Amino acid sequence: MKRNNYFRVYDIEKYDNKTFYWMSSGYRVQATDLVVFKEVPLDIRAAFYDNPGLIYINRQNGKPLGYGDYLLSKNIPGSADYKPYNDVVQFKIGEKLYYYFYAAPFEGNPLEVDIDSSDIRIVEAIPHVKDYYTLNTDAQLLSGPMMGARVLEQASKGAAFELLGSEINGYLMVKSPTTLRYGYIPVKALQPVQKQGKRFIRYGVYVGGKHEELKRFDEVSFLSEDTTTALIEFKGEKYTVPKKALATIRPNESPVITSGFLPSDTLQQLTYNTVYTRTGNQRFDTDYDFQYITYHETDQAFYYERDGTQYIFEKPITEGSKVKIRDSNEFVRAIHYTLTTPAGTFTNVVETSTSILYAPGYGELGSAYDLQLRSFK
């Protein structure tokens, strides 16, 4: 490039404490080799857009925002500037961008800064109808609508996402109904979900976030699935459930459990966290007074107590039967034919409405999300 040539700048990059300008000629030139003839104020640049979307593009370390961050101003679901959390976000567009951000739960100091116009890329925000989309290829969920933004998670083909806002820079703002993360995915990697036939619920399952209990034999519309999770529709609402909870044909009836949860002698070789030692026909103790297991049965119920908490299971145990935990009236959500854990594979595992698992001949396995195995001798 020759000295004293004039070019229009169409992109700016900042990293390693250097600034580079992409010129209308197609060249990238370091700022130290340039004299800025006129830097257009941010409010004038934004005036050329019907619905301007502002993206932070400074890669310098130590800056208050991350590269690719989309600067959102309002808590309005479905709008281009929707902020999904309870954070307080405000900005004012002038020659520079005044930006105020205070993250919930509002501890410490808020971020309040004037951002240089050259640190902001402006794009048109294109409205989209709020709906569920599925991935047509493996993709990354990014923290902002730009290649190079921080990767939040890897998502597999078939994974479902809920669209929350507009298209920004070729990306859609979405929420994962499985991990509940918010982020951005390229538009070209997403397609609207479509009904692909009927499925049956194989066992009772709780739909997290929707406070809905789906029962064995419920007939649902199948929409999409990835390696572990499926998106379904039931009575006009969309839910995600474990992929293994669906069946293409009507499942068998729920098992009926008549044996109890007293740990059996076959578990003596297991070595896990706390060791419970048999001190009576129906009692196990540990080195601590507050850790113990007692058990007894009547014609009406199984009584299982661990570490001061008593669980009363109505006889016989089947899906929907009553369970009392302390003073709370619960029920059996599901009975799993098999469940594989580090302690082995258990059959007819009971899951309560509080997501606690119990195996006949073993006792409590812990929660459905955090197994807490015990040793017996």
C-alpha cells in the first residue's frame, strides 16, 4: 500500500495490545501505520440500522467484556436485546457507548464503563418467531454471536434448543432445555423441530423446569433427540426427557415389588464411602452415632430409616404407590427394570418423586443425579 492513500475501514481487530484495520482495499493494516482521518461516532453508525445490535470486538486481555459479547439492554423475552437473567443492564449510545452492568445477586461493584466506538461492531438484529429448533449438525454453543466467542458447551446433532431472541450476526440466541444454558448458535446449524411420530413413556419421569410428571404409557409426539436426550410434545407443551425413557411400542406394566430394602449378605465385598456394619438382624451401625440403618416390615408397609430419616413405602410397591418421607407425602415415580452403578447392576430400582433411588436388597442408592453408595459388612 502506498503512503497517503485513503481507504474506508470496514472492520477492526484488537489483540496483543495492537489494533488492526481491515481496509476497503482488502488489506489489513496495523494502526501505527495509519492516521485516522475521521472516526464516525457510534450514534451516527447506529442510526443506519432499524434494530441495531451491538457486539464487543476487542480481544485485548484485561478488558471488562469478552470478545463477541452481545450487549443487551432490556429484560424483554423475545426481543433482540433480551437479557435472560436478572442482571441489570443499561447502555446509552453517543459518540461512545456508556455501558452499565450489575450481575445478580448484586454483590460487589457493578461494571460501569465508556466503550470506544472502535470496540463495537453494529449488525442488524433480525426478528425470529420464538420456537424450538434442533441441530442439523454438531455445533458449539457460544457466549456471543461471533466466531471466537467463548465456547459454553459442545452440542450434538439432534439436540434441541429454545429460541429466545432475534438473529444477530448470523447467530440465534437460544437456551438449552437440558443444561439450561443460554448462548448463541449459527442459524445455518438450526432447523425448526417437526413431529416425527408417536412414542410412549417407558417409566415415570419428571420434566425439570416444567414441574410436570409424565407417567408410564403416556403417549407423546417425538420431535428430536441427541445421544442422551429427546424433545417431545405432550398436551401442547414441549419437554425434554431422557432418551431411554421413550419406547416405540407400548411398554410392559410396572414391576410390582414385594421384597424389601434390607441390605443382603451378597453386598459384603463392596468397598465404598461409609461402612455400615450389621449389629442386628435389621440394623447396621457405623463409627458415628448419627449414621445408621434400621429396617422392618409390616403387612402394610416397608420401614427404612437411614441416618435419622425414615422412609415408609406402601405395600406392594408399584409406580404411583405412596411413600412417606419424614412428614412429606410423596409417591413412587418410576421403577427401573435395571440400573447400572459402580456397585453393580440393580434390578427393579425404585425412584421416588423426590428423585431418590432405592434398590431391593441394598437400600438407598442416593439421588438420581448423585449416587451415594455405601459399604456393608
